[in-house]
Amino acid sequence: MGGGSNNSHNMDNGKYVRYTPEQVEALERLYNDCPKPSSMRRQQLIRECPILSNIEPKQIKVWFQNRRCREKQRKEASRLQAVNRKLTAMNKLLMEENDRLQKQVSHLVYENSYFRQHPQNQGNLATTDTSCESVVTSGQHHLTPQHQPRDASPAGLLSIADETLTEFISKATGTAVEWVQMPGMKPGPDSIGIVAISHGCTGIAARACGLVGLDPTRVAEILKDKPCWSRDCRSLDIVNVLSTANGGTLELIYMQLYAPTTLAPARDFWMLRYTSVMEDGSLVICERSLNNTQNGPSMPPSPHFVRAEILPSGYLIRPCEGGGSILHIVDHFDLEPWSVPEVLRSLYESSTLLAQRTTMAALRYLRQISQEISQPNVTGWGRRPAALRALSQRLSKGFNEAVNGFSDEGWSMLESDGIDDVTLLVNSSPTKMMLTSSLPFSNGFTSMPSAVLCAKASMLLQNVPPSILLRFLREHRQEWADNSIDAYSAAAIKAGPCSLPIPRPGSFGGQVILPLAHTIENEEFMEVIKLESLGHYQEDMMMPADIFLLQMCSGVDENAVESCAELIFAPIDASFSDDAPIIPSGFRIIPLDSKSGLSPNRTLDLASALDVGSRTAGDSCGSRGNTKSVMTIAFQLAFEMHMQENVASMARQYVRSVIASVQRVALALSPSSHQLSGLRPPPASPEAHTLARWISHSYRCYLGVDLLKPHGTDILKSLWHHPDAVMCCSLKALPPVFTFANQAGLDMLETTLVALQDITLEKIFDNNNGKKTMCSDFPQIMQQGFMCMDGGVCMSSMGRAVTYEKAVAWKVLNDDEEPHCICFMFLNWSFI
């Protein structure tokens, strides 16, 4: 049944009704405006279109139903055709990969047989594999090391380019390099592609092949513009371009890559790039470094950079039947690891990290562009995906600039205060200050930030996976952030007059996370953070009530191997305009080895650490081995030049406090913190087991019943898993603060053991009645030893209302029968 031709018909009371072309055209117009019109709208259509006057409203209703059904079937058929084309292309790709692997297996079998027959000649083995132009030596695959002398003439460069092309193709489709599958990568129609890393070759290498929904010319155009898709690429300058007789191009290129941490210099490359079209119509882009051994053109070294080498690498782009492209990528680098401290060398010797940050990044970017073209829908805050992608690139680039602090961008270092843990740089260049140009404020004042200060540091972490630590920092901003600094930063970008913040230790507002968008495979996502409860800061600086942070997060997948994790944020104006100034700050955590981290089921509230002491040596967490990572921290603040000394002192102190907070959290998250290390109460307090014994004993003395059911000999474990919320409140601090809580107590307060000591008793009883009751009941509890209270309402640390059916408070005595703290137990609690 139809709605798209003059043979369209419907059925009413057993009779077919045929529509004229004019009637179909009128119905189609309405369908384009409103696919599902209401009864009133259909009647209005009959009145407005006389040609439909002989059709019953019921018949028009059925026509629209059939029209929607046809549209749905058409979309489903189109989707299935696209899936079929994708599966066909993926099958072809897998068959080619299978052929390559069979060649590699045959080669290894021959190699093994030769070693068995001629063990004395292992060092002299040299067998040529003509399928890939590779040479096998000493049981490992190496490319032919001899290169004929070249010169800087076009003919000499073309000779180098042809040699580079041959070697690249042998890596991409042959067995010149022994490839092993990337850990955790499984090829399939919904995967990013087939990803492999090198084994036993010079330098580090990664290879990927996958499907991209863009034509080969567009793919080549994007891949050649490396700064647009590689967050690590600072610049790519084309020094010279030559055309070849076969229609290809030769380009002499100087490229710079950012250093990922403050502990190592950046890298630069002088290379030749060759673009050509093969006989089968495939596009090839291959590149390699130019060095003295080739007698080609040279580029003098740049200060603050280490000259690294690109071995034959590139992209093979083949047209795919039905549209799109089949893409092969090879990245092969020698990053000169000798130039960095020994503890960081694994960072420059990891093929896995190269695959994640370069090879897979190219595939993800191409697939993201393809998705934006096919689904150009408006996402969060009225922004299209391309606009959000541009914002994420600005965040990443701004953070990389801060971490590297190149002098040619205007950065200059400030004098140290005698402790070299935090580096301070200032940038007052006109280019940088375009980001913070002055704007008139609503009260008539104008602010002119004339410089940007960056405080940065790097630290080594041990036994804490980057993904878990970063997720904790994202979800528990109150653990490390100072809202007065956030308020100051927001006031600066809002171009309003602002003063230096007054530090308020332990004063944190709440946060609301507003998601914006995810990239392909959810490797990276953006969100807007709205900071709340900042009203008291408005007394110190004139600014709007709401503070928003644009935040980008990546690497929180705990199952990823050697995943670099980043949390980068910048204050933004509520208008969220595309040209809004962005001065990013944040964290980057990069693993230094390939060992796995914690179990994915490990909870961020550190509860499982209570069971560490009872684990056996063969437990999964205990057998992971030591993991190391390097964290880089960079915070930027816009300021006026006359305030430089004060802002520098504030920034240095703030970064040091952030480092201390991160170290405290990392220690608590570490699975090696045996015997509850990192979970202990404050100094001069009893150990957790002793405290649990005192709590249980005092409860039995005052109330005459046992608090805990028998649970073996571990009284702490019984208390930790008690179904009701149990928490201890110090008698020494004013106002009283919490020092311990079991799992239910932490859930009720929506906090962790690390952050518990920042919560006061007054904070959870935010209403006047609750505060008055608690204050009046304290003397009675101390005199009588316990007190039972009726149900009521309290607040979690995140500001959520919690109702409880009943509460019990009792005095906890130590071994000398002296008061140590007051313990509260909230029965049958729940969030409202």
C-alpha cells in the first residue's frame, strides 16, 4: 500500500480508494511537515484542500500510518544495506590479513627449520622474502639497511621516495615487520579496525587497518593535515613541494611534536613525504626522515627539541565498493629514548602507546568526521559535533602549550622559591592575550588581564592505574580543588574586576555534570561542570553566581592497556560562545609500563581495600605486580601584571596542595596499601581494628545487646559490612568532624574514607531543627552514655536529603575507659 504514486490506494469497509496525483502531493506536503498529524490537523487539511473533501478522515489516518511504515521500512533497508557493505569490506580485509599472517607463519616455520639444521650459522642467516622485500637476520625481521647515496636533486629525492614506498607497502601488507595483535583489540564490524604492534624491530611501530566512510581523496586530505587530528602534533610546515612525472608529489616537511610531560624535551622531525596513486587506483602517502646517510637536504637542529626519526611509514587508502575507503596505517618511529631519564624511557619505547595516541587516533578522527557528516545533529548546549570537536582540540592544544612552555610562544620562566617541585612560567605575548581580551562588564568596569601564569609539575605514581585515579579526580573534585581558585579563574575570563581569592580550607561547593558529547568508541567525552554553593565567594569578587567549566575526559576505561588518561578543563562564560576565551588546566597520567592495573570491579570508595589484609598471594590484585605512571599537572591563571608576585605565590601554593591531595588519594587507591595503610584514622587515633572493637564493646555496655553478629574473628569486617550506617564523630574538633564510617555510612554521606574528615556533623544536619537537636543532645549522650532518637532528615555531602527511621548515638570508650568519640548509627536510611 502506498502513499507515493498515483496508484496509491487504501481500503475502507472492504473497498479500495484510489488517490489522484494531486491528492498524493497534498498529503506528501503535510507528511513532510508533520509525519504524525493529530485528528484536528487532519480535519483541517480536508478543509484547506478541497481535492481531499471526498476522502474520509479515517482513510487519511490510515494513509499516514502506511506512509510512516513505508518510511521506516526504507530506512531499515538502507541501514541493512550499509551493514552488508561494511561486513563485505570487513570480510575482504580479514581475508587479506589472514593471507599476510599465513605468509608470516610460513616465514617463521622456515626460519625455525633453518636454525635447527644450522645452529652454528644463526648469525649469518639472510633469506630474502620477495613478497615483502624484507630481510631476515638473526631470527628477527629487519628492512634492508643499505641505502644508495642520494642527493637533494629531484631525481635523488624521487629515488628515496620510491624506496620509502616499497618499504612502507612491505610493512602495511607484507611481513617486513613481525606484527602482534594489540592487547584488548578484537576486530569486528563495530570495532575501530585491526590494530597490531611491532615485535622485535628497530624503534617502535604500530599498524592498523579499518573501514572509513569517506572517499579516498578526503581521507588523504585529512591525514596529511596532522595537526588537525593528532593532539601531539604541534606544527607541520611544508618547506618545499615538487611534482613527479607520475602525477605524485614530493614534500619536504619539518614537524614538531609536543612533549607529553614536563620531564622530557619535545621531538622534531625533518622528513620527506611522497603522495602517489598506484595502478589499482589506491592512494599512497608514505614518509620517512631525511638524515646525513642519504646525502639529501638537511635541516639544522632546533633548540629545546630532540631530533627523532620516522622510519618508512604512511597510509594506503583503497576505494571500497559501495562507498568509503579501506585504510592501512603504519607508524614507525625511533624517538631517541636515550635523551630522557631512565625512569621515563618506557614511555618512548612503547609500541602500544604509539598505537593509542597516533595510529588509532587517526582512525578515530576519520570515523568521527564520517559520523558528523552522516548525522549532523545538534548535541549538548545547541552545539553541532564539529563545534564540540573544535572545542576539545582547543582544550588539548592549550594544555599541551602550557606543559611545554615554548619560548617562541612567549613563555618565560619565573625564578624558583628554592624548591624546584613546581615550575612557574608567564606569557604576556599579544597572541596569548587575544584569548583574554577585555570586555565591558555589566557594572561598568572593565578588566584587562595582561598575562597568563602557568604552574606545572610532574610526579611519579606507583601501584595506581591511571584510569581509576583520573575517574576519582573527575567524580570527586572536592578532594583536590579549591573553589576560590575556580572563582578567581572564572572572574578573569568574564572580564570583571576581581581580587585575589581568600583561601577557605576544606570549603568545597557541589558540582553538577552536564554531558555534552562522546567521540567514537567513547574514548573521549566532553561535559560542562556547573559548580554550586559558591555564593560566599561573591563577597570577595564581583562575578555571576554560576561558574561553568568546560571539561574533557579520556582514558577512564579500566580495561584498556597502557591507556593515557587526561582530565582537562577551563572556565567558560554561561553564554558558551564559539569564540569564548579558553585557558585550560588539568591532569595527564601516562603509564610507564605495560602491566595491568586493578580489577575493573574495584570500587572508587576504597571499600575493597579493607579486605587486602586477608587476601592470599595468588589473589588477582596481589599478583598484578608494580605499575608505574607519570602524572603531569598544569594550571593556568590570567592576571594583571601588577599582581604577578601575589598570583605566582598563590599558584605555587595551590599546585603543591593539589599534589599533596593526589598523593593522598593515590596512596588510598593503591592495592599495595596492606594492613589498611592509607585508610587509617588521623595520627594519635587507634588503628581501625582497635576502633571497631571499642565501638562494639561500648555499644554492648550501654545498650545491653551486641552490635555485630558473629563473623569469624574479624570484627572490623563485620562492622564494615553492617547494613546500617555507622559513623564516628570526634570529640576534640569543633565543630565535630567525622573520623570513621562503614560502607553504609559512606554510601549515605556520598563520600569516601579519604574525604570523610572534611565533613562536619553540622553539615549533614543542615536544617536548624537538626542542629539544635544535636547540640542539645550532646551533653545527655556524654552523661548517660547513649541516646535513641526518632527518625528525621539529614543531608549527604553532595547536598541530597536522606531520611532515616531511627538513630542511635553512644559514647565510645577506649581501653582506659576514657571517652574517645561518639558513634552514630542511622537505621533504615534512604535518599528522598
